Amino acid sequence: MKETIDLLGKIITNILTALYEPFGFSLLLSFLAMFFYLYAYEPIHAGKGWKSAIVTWYQKFKESVFFRKLFFLGCYVQKSTVSASSEQR
């Protein structure tokens, strides 16, 4: 009985990892892409360190509807791309 529970635990772990791995990667890639987008279009805040950069990114994310839509569009496109490439393997 314990072996069955362990096996089910491993199966569930593998399924959840397969589902969430592309999602996490797309979020990270979208964050980095929007980070570069922000500093390409608003270079005034560039060059003040990482803490200032993250605070600026967060403020822009809270204030700008366009920035949020662009971020979520990037997440969607990258998730679709990552999912399609993993299905081809």
C-alpha cells in the first residue's frame, strides 16, 4: 500500500512539474523582456541600481494598463511558444 501511495505521489509530482515549468519560464522571460522594454522607453530611471530598477518596474506595472497588458501578452505568447516546442519533442 505504501508503494502505491509513493508511486501516486511521484506521478502527481511529475504531472505538476510538467504543467508549471513552462508557466514559470514564460513569467521569467516576460519579466525580463518588459524590464528591457521599460528601460528602452524610459531611460531616465536607468543606471540607478537593481533595487531602483525593480521598484520602477513594479510602479510602472501598477500604474500603466498598457504595461500590464503588454506583460500578460508576452506571458501568453511565450507560454504558447514553450508549450508548442515541448509538444514537438
